[in-house]
Amino acid sequence: QKSLQYALEEMEFDILVLCAKLMGQKLSPFALYERLKQNRKVSKDKLYKSFDSILSKGYIHQLKKLYHEKATKKIYLCDTSIRLALTSDRHFGRRFENMIYLELLKSGRECFYDDGVDFYIPKNDEIILGMPFTDERTLFKKIEAIEAFIFTHQVQKITAVTMSREAKINHPFSEVTMIPFDIWALGD
């Protein structure tokens, strides 16, 4: 925490703390402004500049919604340990999703999110779902919920990244695989 406080301006640090709390969720600079102004005096211009600054420094990343350039973007951190340092919230699912995002970023694959879809990679016709503690039945229900997306975009492959579970599921449109994170990350 102290290292980050020294490296960042006060406003940048406050924004990073909020981004850490809301990691993996849709978050706009305006929403940050609305939250921060409740606790301190802040101008929109300064907040927007500070947000752009930590974005350009690489502390946070934004994921766009598919075909909605102006939609609110999802926020991810450059390192999942930042969340542990800045918040007491230990929501593992969000941290796991952030780890998947960082692997996708590292591999250079362009991806997007959509309602119910964690990551969609158009170039590969693939959906990646972060489901650390899932089973086949839960995954099947999730796939049913996003079936319209799968059909519309002719998704060929659905990968559910888990902590340790491995399986293949029959689906009429797509190849569905459950794969542990470590194997998935090394396979890229």
C-alpha cells in the first residue's frame, strides 16, 4: 500500500482503491467521480485526468463490450495482488476473472465482454468463462443462459476455466471444455 501511495498522486491512489474494490465489474470514470465526491471534494476534470493517468501507467485495464464502443467498460488490475493490498474484500471469483484477463492480455488476443459472457474472442469464435468452482450441471445452465449469444455469433468453442476440474460437455453448436487455469494458461 505504501509503495503505491508513493508512486501515485493522492487522487490516482483513491481511484486505484475503488478500482480494486470493483475489479471485474463495469465501471466508468463518471461512476468513480460519483463515489469519490461522497467522501471528498473532487473536480470531474481532475478525476478524469487522474483516471487517464493510471490507465496510461498500466495500473488498470479496460475491457470493451462487444459492438458497443460507448458502453461502460469492465475494469481489471495489472496485478491481482493489488486488490489484496488495497481492500479487505476477498471475492475470489473476481480475482480469478482478473487472472484470466491478464493471461488473455499477455497472449495479445483481442477480447470483449457481453452480458453473461466473461470474454469473447471473435478471431477464434471462442467464449471463455471464469468459473473456478463449477461442475458440469452449473456450466450447462450457464451455457443455456447465453445460448442466444452462442447461436448469433456462431461460437465454435466454449472454455470454462476452473481451478481443478476437467471435463468435456456435449453441446449441439459448440465444443465445450472445462479446463484448470494452470493447464489453460500454459496451453496459450
